[in-house]
Amino acid sequence: MREIFVGSERLASGRLTRSQLRWNYAAIFPGAYLPKTAVTDLRSRIAGAWLWSGRDGIIAGRAAASLHGAKWIDDVTPIELIGGRDRSPNGIIMRNERIDADEVVEIGGMLVTSPARTALDLGRHLPRDDAVRHLDALAGACNVTAAEALSLTSRHRRARGLRRAGIALDLMDAGGQSPRETRLRLWYIDAGFPRPTTQIHVTDGFANAFLDMGWEEPMVGADYDGEEHRSSRPRYVHDIGRNELVRRQGWIDLHVVAEHSRRFVITRTADAFARRGHHVKLR
């Protein structure tokens, strides 16, 4: 924040000349400047968008989720603001929407939608799968619940996207610890499996393991293995013991990697269910 400033204010104060502004700084949004040597990350773009708004825009959506601690948000993500301006530059989405005082908090001197309002807006404005992965991350970061977000719909009955938000919020799960885990969970739900439980604790009384997701009754689990599972030698060694523990406790634990297709994953999981005497009617 300290590196980002309104150019006209610096010029008016005499702290910069126009030539210094032109040669040493770059506008990340109209009127909002950053040193050319600085990295333009998501936080700096959020601050720049807020300054562009005249310091009265309310940061919303994915940008707000990031300020509440949510992960997995790209630096180039458009910055969403609630305010009264009709037009916005590339990289900023301005929405003129009703928002009540208790739906706004202050973070770093900037006005930001509350966790509940942020969750509702994510569900309203994003496609379902994108919304759910961001909702999972938001819930994991600040423990916001679907009930808290949906409680706001009674005061915004005419807001766009409420039905869409209800669908996405119903699928939100704070146990989804990466976008790939969220995608895997949605594959299972869409295919007709019972909704999996996330972060299942498996123990023999001494050692402990957690399954990314699974089903307790057939004792079938699923783990998404990212690149770190094979690129990190300590993680690889740890996984050998961890997987032995899970098997000894009676679980069929299916490991999914990026190269696995949806069809392969669903068929393999249905076969695991069948081995345990549970048959899933796939959609």
C-alpha cells in the first residue's frame, strides 16, 4: 500500500515532478501509480483499484476473498468493487449494488465486503465450479458458513444470481484444500456419488493421517496428489508410511493425479464401491 499513490496528489504536494512521475512510476490503473521496479501483485492491484475509485469503492468478490485470507487467487484476477461509477478500466469490475453497513468491514484502511457478503457475491457472479473453489478457500480461511451468506438473501431479494448462489453455497466445503481437490469433489457429486466427507481422520491410535475426501461406510477414500508428492523426497518417504497406515485401517484409498481423466476417476471409484458391496447409479 505504501508504494501505491495517486499521481495527482503527489504532483499537487510538490513531492514529485511530472518528469519524475513519467520516468520512475507506472500507472496500474488510471491515476494510481506504482514504482516501475515494484512487483505488480494482487495486493497492489487491489490497492490501486481502491485508489482509482476515489477511496470510496468497496472491495468485493475474489479480491475481498483474498483480503480475508483465501488462497488460490491469481494476481491478474479482475478487481471487483461495489460503488457508484458507471465505467471502469480494464482489470476492474465495478458494480452498482445495494450493500448494508453490516456487510462491510475495514482491512488495511480499505472498505471490504464482509466474509458472508463476499461468499454470497462469489456464488452470485461466478460460474458454479469457479465459485465453489473460491468458496472452499474462503471458508477454510475465515470459517464463514453457507448459512451466514444465505441469511443475507432475505434483505436482497431482487439481487441477481441468488439461485446460482444457493447452488454454489450448498456445495461449499472448508475441507477443500486446493482447487484440484474441489474439482475432484464436484466430479464425484455430479457423477451421482454420495457427497464425500472431507479431511477424514484415520489413526491406529499412534500415527495419524487425513484423507482429502471419502465415504465412511464403504471405507473408500480419495486423495489428490499434486506435484509435491513426487518432487519432494521427504514427502515421498512420508507418503509410503502414511499410505500403509490407511490400508491397515481397512481403507481403499484412491490416489488421483492431474493426468487422470474424469471418466477414469469415476469408473475406478465406482469399482472400489462395488468391491465393498455398494453400487452407485452413475449419472
